[in-house]
Amino acid sequence: MTTVTEKTATARTPLESEKILVFDFGSQYAQLIARRVREQGVYCEIVRHDLSAERVRAIHPSGIILSGGPSSVYTTEAPQIDEAIFQLEIPILGICYGMQLACKAFGGEIGGAVAREYGRAACRIGSRSDIFDGFPEETEVWMSHGDQVQSISEEFVALAQTDTCPVAAVKHHQLPIYGLQFHPEVTHTPLGDRVLKNFLRGVCQTRSLWNMGNFAEETILQIRQTVGDRRVICGLSGGVDSAVVAALLTKAIGDQLSCILVDNGLLREGEVDAVRREFTDHFKTDLHVVQARDQFLSVLAGVEDPQEKRRRIGHEFIECFKEAAQKIKGAHFLAQGTLYPDVIESGAAPDGPAATIKLHHNVGGLPEELGFELIEPLRDLFKDEVRRLGVNLGLAEDMVWRHPFPGPGLAVRCLGEVTDEKLTTLRKADAIVVSEIQSAGLYRKTAQAFAVLLPVQSVGVMGDDRTYENAIAVRCVDSEDFMTADWTHLPYDLLARISNRIINEVAGVNRVVYDISSKPPATIEWE
């Protein structure tokens, strides 16, 4: 498929007239740095660590941030930077490894720290101006390093120190180059956002133009110019990303949009009706609902292996979608909800990180032979920005803030063979979990909450009768990026209500357990 809305890094829309580049040296926090910059209202992109000075000059960013990384800058295999970038007079902020690179480039010495710092540290600020404007004399910071700057050249001046790190921050005497040994992007550095704000506003002179209102206006214009009078198909799943894409396209091209929702029988309670209400009654979209429950249950009959479930569901989805798409006359484009993390992790960004972390898939694995050109209007956004855009577009709150849902749906939360009876049990239990967490006011404070139907039965007693029935596991996690997650410490009385309601209201269930495993080592989903 051809991507028609992919922008090159040299594009200069009004929002991108101030752009920050984050050079990725393998940091686990690279995406977090970019998100923190965008929270300050400044557009930001993650790029390769080996981007040439010539390429940087062509992009003409407002500033550069050098990320941390796991390597030692003095080893031969460590990722390096084109040192000519330091002479471009573009404001630069080096974080941890990035600071060490900058100091090394100007003759500083880097080596292993006598006492490695991992965790909170008290940082004493020697110069409370520039990036430390408005700071107290001492502040708490988050350290995570084994190496540190042993000495700096005469071109740099030390700005801060800790008990074990004499050079915790630096500034170049003449060039707009700064360095921090600590991590301002993590919440464990309480004044980290102020450091970034001082760098972005004070040093880079940005004006905070990046917001979802402006993004929506610009993207709608781009979609109209790209699409013209042709028709676009969008696959709806009931999830946030596809819903926001559809809402954005509706605003842009109105009745030139056709949406397809494949009802595979694996969706959550009331999901199809909610999509119908939002996109037929509210947005007046040309919505095609494909009734395919029996087809999917047929191909899943007798299958217990999770990967085989996923494979069969994916294949059947493609066939259903192809058949529905072929009935829509004049369709030229296919819209999908690719997000910025998908782009950078797949290596699909023009100047993106070199390492491919995961494969990049089109919606539902749709094959190229469909012949559509691809529209990806959310490919510059993080998940939290997508939600804010959805609110801006007028999507219903419960749809915007809906928890993530796996592509194979309830099939991977119904452990073992999937049957219609099991799905009915799971769907009812899941609805109780979600409704109780919503009633407790905790839904938006948690990242994901759902029920899992276990492939075991246990003995119970109901009234005077002995039972031998199903067990439900409740899973609820807290997470920022879903790469790691911790189980949510739900109040005991809430867990009690969930358990009582499921056992009393869902036929065939006599036991409820709560999953208290974190990711890693467990995954969020059970299959």
C-alpha cells in the first residue's frame, strides 16, 4: 500500500515551524522525552542518533535533545554523533549519555563512577539561571548511570552536583549547549518539567504552538487536499484510535467516508450498538456493519492454541473486510489509526531510529492487493494526544477514554476453546468489572481492566447444592506506555462487589480471583 499522508521531516507546517529533534541513543526513555516536550506545547520527533549535520541543517530544528543510553561513550562500539552538529549553533540539551557525548566532543573525560547512582539523589544547583531559572538551591533528581563526566574542558562550566557526582549539569561558555546527568523526563525528578520548559522557552525560544485544536485544523485541510472528491474506507473496531480517525475524516470529507465494522462476535458488551450510535446517529457516517459472528465461531471451533486463534481471526477478518470493501463503489483510500510509536518502532519514519523493535502492520493485516492508498492521519501522535484530539472532535467521553482492547477480542480472554456459551459468560463478567470500576471513579485512573474466563472449574456451594463451575480472573493494571505495567491496588470493598456480582449474576461462575502479577514477567493479556 502507498502511504499518502506521510510527511517528510522537512515539512514546515505552522505547527512544525518550531520542532525539537530527540536523538535516540537507545534510551528506554526516548519516547517519554518526546512526550514531555509535546506536553510543553512543542512539536517533537525522535530521530536516528547518527543523523548527519547536513541533514539537521536542512530540517532546521528549534532545538535538539540527546537521549540517554545503555552504552559507555568511550567504547568503540558505542553509538556516536556527528560532532559537526555541535557547531550549528542550534540549542542542544544532552541527558545522561547525551551529556557525556557533548562533554567528550569538547575534550572532557568520561569514566566509570566511583559510586554508581541509581534512583533519587539530592542535586545542589550552583547557577540558578538559564535551564535552572527559578530553582531552589537544592532539588531532588532521578539518576540512572554507571559512567559520569570525570572532568570538563575549559569551554564548559559545571552548573550542579550531587554527593557522588561532581558534574551533574553543564553549560558551554559560548554555544547554546547544556547537559544533565539526571533524567528530567521521569516523574521521579519533581522539577524535571521546569528544566525542559526553561530549555524550550528560554533557550530554544519556542512559542508552544503544538495543540490538538491546531493539529485538527491542519490535518483536516491536508486530508481534503489529498482526497479531493474520492471515497475513503475506514475500518472501525470500537477502539479509540479507529474511532478518532473516523471522526477526523468525517469532519474533513463528510459523506465521502464509508466505515466498516466487522461484528465478529468477539467484541465487548454493547460495543456494536455504541459504535452505531456514535457514527450513525451523531456523526451521520455511512456505516456498514458486517454480521460475521457465525463465521468466526466456525473457524475457531476446537482451537485452543493462542497463536492459532490469532492467525485464524486475522485471516477471517481480512476476508470479511475485503468482501465488504468491494461493495463500496469508488473507494480509493483506506484510513488506519497508525500512531507515532508504531511509526518509530517500525523504522518507518524518514529519520527514525534505525532499530526495528516490532513489525509494522496495516489495520488487521490487510493485504496490499486491496489496492487502496493509505491514509494515516494520526501517525504523528502519541496515545494521550489521540484521546485529546477525540475530545476536541466531539467524540463521546466513554469512547475516547475506553481502555485498549486486543485485536482478536474476547477470544484471547477466553482461555482454551472459544464457544458462544463461553463468550456470553465472559462478556457478562467483563461488563460487571468495567461498570463497577467506573462507578468507583477509577476507570480513567487505570490503564486496563477486564475479565478472563479460565479453562478450569472448581467446587463451590450455592444454597444447599454443590457446584462445579467456572472461574473468572479479574485483571486491572496501571501503566503509562504498556511496555511495563503494575497490578492496580483496587480497594477490597470494590473487589468484593465485583466478585459478588459476577457470582450472583453470571450463570455458571462460582469463583472469582484477582491477578496480582506485574509486566514483566507476566503480560497484561493472558493469551
